[in-house]
Amino acid sequence: MLARTMDPAETHGTAAPLQVVSPPPASAEALAALQHSRPEKLKGWAAVHAVLASPALPMRWARRILALSLGILWWHLAVKYQLNVIVKFDNVSSPAEVWASFIKHINGKMYFTHVGVSIRRIAIAYLFACAIGIPLGLLMGRSRIINDFIMPYVEILRPIPAVAWIPLAILMWPTEESSILYITFLGALFPIILNTVAGVEQTPEVLVRAARSLGAKQRQIFRHVVLPAALPNIATGLAVGMGVAWFSLLAGEIISGQYGIGYFTWTAYHLIKYPDIIVGMLSIGLLGTLSTLGVQAATKPFLRWQARAR
Amino acid sequence: MSKTSLAFTLAALFTSTAFASAQTLEIGIGHQSTVTNTVPGGVILEKLQLLEKHLPKTGKYAGVNYTLVYQDYTSGPPITNQMLAGKLAFGVMGDYPLIVNGANFQKTGKNESRFIMVTGYNLKGTGNAIVVPVASDVFTVEQLAGKQLSTPVGSAAWGMSLKVLRDKGIYDKVEILGQAPPVGVANIAQNKIAAHADFCPWSEVMEFRGTGRKIFDGSEAGIPTFHGTVVRKDFAEEHPEIVQAYVNATMEAQGWIEKDPLNAAVKVSEWTGIEKEVLYLYFSKGGISTFEGSMKPQWVEALKYDHGLLAKEREIPPLDFDKWIDTSFVKAGFKAAGKDYEAAVKSVVTSKPEDAALPSAEVWFEDGLKTYASIKEAAEAVKAATKAGKKVNASYVYDKATGLKLFGHVAFYVEAGGKLNAFMKKGDAEAFASSAKGKLAAWSDIAV
């Protein structure tokens, strides 16, 4: 299992290469079994605490939903009582207004067109980022020369925000669609490259030497030692890259002119429709989360060896 | 940092802000330096420090230190956003964004905005236009059927586009894309979009740069276009004297443009980066914009039409125009300047074909501006100057059909009876050529 899933929003993909933390020796399931084996009944706060702290999966989901509900409740109250302590809530739309706007949009066809177009853009840009980022990262991790030639570009281009690319993207690419795909692609590319490089670089040299002394060829070492060792990092890079792709998409869709959830949000800003703006923001957040979960689920089978190895 | 020094710093911070709030008054102004009609309410005030001249310094304002915060945006909505957040008091924007501003303020139920004056206008709607790439084979709006048109959604140019496409019966045949000015202008230059509709001064910027050609001028839609100033109601109630100072200063800035349009064009160009030749087309006598602040009935009527369109197309909330439009400040401003407000309301400057009060052509040489009684003379002068290695900034002529001021190098010409006639549109030139048995010509034929 993956010990810690990286939160893309937390890292913005611009953080230093990430390391996957090793799982604790005792698995969560074992702990659960241990606790359930205790027969005595708990009372009062202790009982509440036991339920709240339960490691069972349904409980974890319950806690997550509770956390979100508390956030929405706080948002509702902050708007209702017009909270004004450093941050001001007096003109912020309430959750109810945002919900009403959301319902209105999902009853129409347009919203789904926006979402569909954005998903297609993400899929294409992301696949390109994977197809280029992973091989490049692997090569850079194994070859110092390639690394020296490519890394300066990665480091210089990486901090450039997606919006700054808009004028050049329009100028350089033949169609609007390709400009948008390019901006989204760049967002996903760098986290994937950097995490792949880090994964390759942290391959225990002792394993490489062991394999070599056992007569493994360079290609075999790459296939059976380096690649598996890098996989956890690659998986993290893929998950982070997906998150960054979504927030680059908004910048790209400023130029789209017609469809896309980023365009939807941008146009809402130009007509000062705060509920729609928030619907757009939350849609991007939700779609980003879902697709990141999808990436994690898809990479999970490749990480099975870890559980066996430990 | 030790605990005591941290506490000390915090205490110092708090006392300093408390001290400051008793002495300083911050005035936030959101403007759009690149949008020509708004410059008297923003960038001119800032650079000539006109507001400082008019701000009250007596009574309850004795000893007050003003901090003026000018924030420059490329469109109106971000200014409305800042005003709703309470960070800006004044905002200068175009007619459509003004309505979005007023309606959204009214919707909050807590605060409102007041529309206090006009910064610049064109009665017929010139300033907004539909432009195609210069090499395009599209010459009329009808030819856009089956093609894409981009425009900043929610702007006056967007409203004009919807109206003209409906009027021509091709609304459902043209794909409308939302694109901000920089995006649309780049797309026209790259020949990546069939047409782009924009507000002032972008169409003329594209013409001047030689990347775009107008196929539809806002005047053909017949809806006035103008920019003006809104102020937060709570601010206006607390500081009516400052609102008055702002209106008076804006009027002074308007007078500054009118007095010496050439100098104004050069200066504003230095401040904003918009080409001086384009600005002169707007500022000059017979040019596109008139910078005068009175609230004319035509403006109110146009605003109501615009609001109807916005409400229908984009569900913009209702707006109580009688409450929103507040003419008290601009009336007082006229009085203070010794001008007749009612007379100003009644008089509207607009272009008319073959206006005898204007010269036939103007040429802006690097060493100054010259006027000519005929296009032919102007063209000859340009030719001679080019031969002598002298730089010509721009030339200006008037459309024979509408009286609109145009760049000489983008007009279509017809030579008939030994006289050159200029036209904005190819179709008009061709019609005139066949009726007057004239010969079509281009600028390159007559002046190069």
C-alpha cells in the first residue's frame, strides 16, 4: 500500500523532489484487530473518542465527510454573521447560493460541455506529459550528461506560472486548442520529471552493484532494479502532476474563448457572478481530486512489489 | 527575536496604524489606462496630479494626509471586484461593466454604487468595432456566417456583436468566443480567428499596426458607447467633498485633452504605451471620442438597453437607474467651472459626413501636424516627405459616407472628377465608384 499519498495542492508540484515515506511496520489492519480484541466497554468521551479515532475505513470516510461538513457550516455561519476579522465575508456568496447555482447548472447541458471539454484537455495533455516526462526523467536519473543538459531547462522553466505562458502559447502554437494543451502539459510535466529523476537517483547503489556482480546487463539492471525502485516516486510524480495540470488548465482556458470549466470560471469573474465563480472553483477542485485518486488507483498495481519486499 | 522585542514590534505596529488612521485618508481609484475613453478619470489625474489640486483641505479635512492609490486594470470587472471588497472607492469603466457594477452592488443589499459622471463618449458607438485579419477575404459582417468571432464577454463590444449578428439574421451561424483584448488582438495578428470585436482603442490599434481591418464600425449599430465613473455609496455619503474633488479634477483632465489634443496624445502615449497616432484619432477635433461629463438622456436610454441585453443573455440582476445615476456632483462641477450644465446635456458632438468645419485631411509629420483642404494635397505631401526621408507618423481622413475620422493608410479611395474621396468600407467605396464613374485607389497608389 502507499504509505502517504501526496496532496497535490499542498506541494503545487514546485516543491523539491518528493520522497515516499516508508509505511510503519505495523499495518493499520493489525492495529484495528488489536483494538477490537479488547472486550471492555468504553463510556462517555472515551467511547466517542474510540469511535472518532477508529481506523476502520468507513469511519475514516465518515471523518472526512464530517470535516467537510464542518467547513461548509463554518462558511455558512461566516457569511450569515458577516464575519469581518482580517478576512471579510460580507459579500461572499453563501453555500446555499452556490448550491442553487450548481443545481441550475447541472440541470442544463452547458455545464457538462464545459466539464467534458476540460477533462478531454487534461487527458491529452497529461498523457503527453507522462509519455515525455517519465522516459526523460529515467534518462536524466541514469545519465549525468543528459541530466546536465536537461536539468537547467527544467529548473528555469518550472517556476514560470502558467498564466505567464499565455502570450507565447498563442503566438507559437497553430490553434487555440494546442495552446491550451501546451500550457496544461507544462503544468503536469515538471513534477513528473523531477519525481522520476529523484526516484532513479535514490535507487540503492548496493542493489545495482549486486545485480551487476551477478552478471546482469545494463538493460536488465534498468528493468529489474532501477525501474522498480523508482516506481513509488514516479507514482507520486504522476499524482502531483495531475493536480498541477488542473490548475494550469484554468490559465490555459482563459484563452479558450468558449468551453472548459476554467473558461466558465473566468467568464463568471467578468460578469461578477460570485456563486458561479465558486461553482467553477469547486468543480476544478473536485475534478482534480477525482482524477488524482484515479491516477493513484491506476499506479497501485505497479507498487505491489513494495508490500512483498517489506 | 525575543519575546519582548516581538511584543514591542507588535505594539509599535498597532500604534502606528492607529496614529495613521487618524491622519491619513486613503482613496482608491481603479482605472484602465489603455482604454482611451477612461483616461481623464485615471491616468491623467495620476500623472498630472490633478486630484491633489482639488482635494478639500479645510473643515473636517484640515490636516488630513491623502494617500492616493491608483490601480490600473485592462477591463472593468476586476475594478468592480475591488470596489465590492471595499478596497477601491472610485472605478472608471465602460457602459456594460458599469451596469454589471451597479447591479451587483445593488444585489448585495448592503451597499450600492453611484454613477456620477461620463469620462468620454461617442454618440453612435464608434470605438467598438469588428475587425478581421488584414489579409482576410471577409469584407462584411454577413460573410462571417459559419465562422468564429471572438469578443470580451460582458463588454460593450460583446453587446454590439450580439445586436449586429441578430440584426443581420446570422446570430446562430456565427460562433462567438469570449476573448480578452490581448488574446483577441494577438489572434488577429496571427490570423488565427476570423474576426474579433473589441472596445476602444483596440480596433484602431490593430488598424494602425496593420494587422487588422475594420469590417463593422460600432456606429452602424447605433447604440452610444461611453465610459464613466462609479463611486461606492458609503464612500460618497461619508466624503461627498472628495467625490466632488474627483469630479472637478476629471473635468479639468477632460479640458486638458480638448485644449491640446496632440500634446495629450503624446503624453498619454508615454504613460500608457498606446500609440500616440491612435490616441490622436480619438482625442482630436472630429475624432472618435468627446471628453465631456454631463449625463445625457441618450446615455440613460443606452444603459437601459444594455441592461436589458445583459439581463436576458447573462442573468444580470436588476438595477434601479433612478437611484444609481447621481448627477448632483457633475452639475456642481459644471457650476464651479462656470459652465452651463443643461446646455451641455442638450449638445452632443457627433460626426457628420463632409463636415465643413473640419479640414479634409491631416498629416502628422515627425516635426508637427499639418492640415490640408483636400486628400490629394495631403497625399502629395506625404509622398514628398517620404521621398525627402522625413518620417510621417500618421495621416487622417474622413469617411465620406459617415464622417468618421480614419487613418489615411487604411481607407479605401475613389478618384472622381479630379477629387479623392475616402471610405472606411470597401463596399461603400465600390458603390460610390460605380455611381460617380470614379476609379478605386489605395493609399499605396496615391501617397507612396
